[in-house]
Amino acid sequence: MHKQLLLLTAALMFSSGAWSEPEPGETELAMLSDTAAAQVLLQPSSIIRLDPSEPYVVVASLSEASLSVFENINGFLQQRLQFPISMGKMGFGKQEEGDKKTPVGVYRITSHIADEQLDDFYGRAAYPLDYPNVWDKRNKRTGSGIWVHAMPEGVNSRPTFDSDGCVVLNNDQIDQLAQFVDVGRTKVVLTEKLDWIEADSQTALQDELSAEIESWRLAWQSRSNDDYMKYYSKDFSVGNYNYDSWRDYKSRVNGAKDFIEVNLSNLGLFAYPGEGQLVMAEFYQDYDSSNHSWRGWKKQLWQREGDRWKIIYEAGG
């Protein structure tokens, strides 16, 4: 881990255009050759793209019982903190209410519960997560109340497997975490293992997915339902809609419009942990048409099917 972070920092310095002499305290970086810095730039594999409006992301490596905070620096992630954690008594991979497991997935911190609102058991702060999210619900996973929280005053550690499913830090650590949390936006990626990917491969995947999303946007604007539906999987579902009913609904709605204009911003892309070729895309959508306007956040799940990416879920919020 230490070597990977040194190489990341070195590569960020190198990519700025000129390699300069190290400042005091940076002598370790000076030992790295330009070639090594240029070639070995590693990034967390679960974070394909973090939008610049999100300066930090939290990643928990459950098999290693650790939690890391990464800072978004010019599109590259650099580790700022790393803490040991306690998790569910029965490990991770939550499936149902009461199984005492910590979930695996991409979650959002929904709120902050302050010290004065908490029982001492939860320490100085708690950050509830949006478990079960849309992917959990699609897979019929149940349960609730998954938090990142602290420990009672005077307790500095707990056994690795000791919660009912929550991720637990001590009080000093939760205080440090607080400075990196933007309630309602900050993502917490709970993954079996913090794996790494070379930045060039990550950029290529980011470009591929961004191009697919842009093509989907243009197809929607074209009002050609056949072109639009090429981006949807036969396994698509949202609410009461499946692929066929979504096709019919969109054909009826879009066909009644004189124009459609869609603009997207603040794109984030996350490789969904433990699910192979599944990516969660989140973006802000600005939609106008001849008879309706809508602005807000949208979430999609894209799954690779053969040589194409297809949407299997989408909804606002």
C-alpha cells in the first residue's frame, strides 16, 4: 500500500509537466525514477470516475478490515487516511435482516447523527448509509440501519467481527473522518478487497462508458425509440416497468414531443464491487422538451453484455 501511494504521488507530480526537486520531507519520492512514476500509477479499481464536485470518497476493504479516505486531485485519487474497522459479527455480504453481516456495495451517506442525539454505545457520531440501495432491492436483500459509527467513550478498539452489520471506528477516527464527509453526497464503497488498477486502464474504461452514456443521451434527444432502446438490456427493470413496457411507454411519451433536449453533468462512475461487469453511473440531468422539464440527479446501472454496455436500471434521485 505504501509503495502504491508513493508511486501515485510521484506520478501526480510528474504529470504536472516538470519533475522538480523534492521539498523537505519528500526525499522518498526523489528516489523514484521518472520511468517508474510514469508507468506505475495505480488507482482503486472500484472508482472509475469521481466527479470534481465530490472531493473525497470512502472505501472500506472488508477482508482487510480497513477503511480509507481518498482525495480527488485533478481526477486522480490519493489516500488521505486509513483506519482499522470493526464489522458484522458474521462478516460481510449482507443478504437479509438480522444476518449480522456488513453489506457489499456502493452507498451514500444520507445523514449525520451528532453526539447529543446518540446513545453512548454509538460514540460521538454516526453516518447512516442508504442500504438497501436499488441493487440490493433488485436482489431482494433486506435489512436497514447500516451506519458508520463510533464506539463508547473510553473504548478505542473492538474485535474485527463485532457489530450487527455496521462499520465501526473509534471516536478519534470518526472525528477525523468528519472533515471529509459531505452529507448527502459522499460515497462509501464497501468492497471485499481494495484492488488497484493502472490509471491508463481506468481512463480507458472511463472513456468507454462516458461515450456510451453520451450516445444514449443523443439517442434520447433524437426521439428515435429504436435507437434509444438499443441502450437498454432485455433484463431492464424499474418499478413496474420491464424492457417491453418501458419501450412502449417511452415510444408513447417521446413520440408526443416536438423536441427533447438533455444535458448531463457531474458524472460519477463506480465499478460495483463483487458484481463483475456492473457499473453504477450517477449524474445531474437537465431535461427540457416541448411539454415537460425536469432537473435532478439520476442513477443508472450499466451491465456489460458481450461487447456492449446496456442499462438494466435507471431512476431519478
